[in-house]
Amino acid sequence: MEINILESFREDYKRLPKNIQAKADKQLRFLIENPKHPSLKVHRIEGTHGFWEFYLDRSYRCVYTQEGDTAVLRYIGPHDIIEKA
């Protein structure tokens, strides 16, 4: 899978603690190599039109949309980040 990183994602990423950035980097590698990797727990966000999320850990998420074989990374942060979707 390819990824496209939006500025909103870049800004969110910069605000993450360093240990969460490291988790994000690992999970993003999984997304690229195997989007069905079990640790991602990828699923559609209910009540949205085409927004998906995957887990960084129990408290942090990444929100993206899918355009063909490309994941468009939109937001990253604490669980309530999904409210932006």
C-alpha cells in the first residue's frame, strides 16, 4: 500500500510524545507492508463516509481515507482524534 500524508497529519504527528511517534512509525510500516496486520486493528469509523482508523496502541489512533491503493493519512493522536473524521 502507498501512503499520502496530509499537512494535518504532519502537524498532529509533531505534537505526539516521542514514544508514540516511534509506535506510529512502526504501525505505518505495517500499513505499507501488510494493511491487514493484526496489530493495526483496521476498521471503518462508524457514522462517517469513508474514514478508517488503525491503532497505534490502546490510547492512540490514526485516521485515514482510502483512494484506490493509497491510504491518505489525515489525523493522528489520542482516541478522540476520530471525532475529526
